[in-house]
Amino acid sequence: MNVTEVAGRMTGLERAFRSLEHTVPGLHVDVIGHMSTNRKLVHPVAGFQVKLQHDREAGVLLYVSSNYAELTRWPVGDGSELSGAVRERFNVRLTDGLVWGETEFDSPDQLAHELLGYMQFNLDALTLI
């Protein structure tokens, strides 16, 4: 595994999400860390996060690292037991290519669109509760 190659995949995926910020309302991307040897590359372990928020209360946050991703959902708080955040960790492997679960994608744009669709699905489910 070449660390620079993995950082390149991370950066490509981060940039694919960042390009969606202009067309998807409520989408925001933040890099957690860059490579010390090349500040243009996203660090494979530190990664980045993507936030999608429907309103001020309900939203989803996707954290992406080179070997996993974690989705955090927070519904509208109404005092019930459903008002807490829920986390789900799943298999994204950028060390092996652009892989989510058992599927390898041809481009960072394709993977970003699929992950965004999953984020939107989760956000829609929260707003229907």
C-alpha cells in the first residue's frame, strides 16, 4: 500500500463531495487533516467529514477515513428516546481502491454520489419520524 496513492484517493473523494456543495442544499465538507509532506492531499487516517442538514435540528454527518466510514444521524429533538444521535460504522476501503462494501467504483464522483444518496436516505428517514 502506497500512502500517497491512498491520500490521492481520499483527496479525489473529498473533492467529489466538495463539487456537490454547489448543487446540494445543506451539504458542507470539512477536511480533518492533510498530509504533512503535501498539504494538498487529505491524510488517509485523519480523513474528512461531510455534513448534510435538513434544518437546524435534523441532519447526518459522514466521516470518511481510508478504511471505514461512520454515519451519525441526529433527529429533531422532542424529548423522546428517539431524540439522541445514532452512529453506524460501515466498510469503505480506499486502501483497496474506491470500495464501499463489496462494490468497487470507477471514479470518486461515482462513490460520492452513492454515499450522498445513502446520506439523503438517512436524512429523509429522520424527517419523516
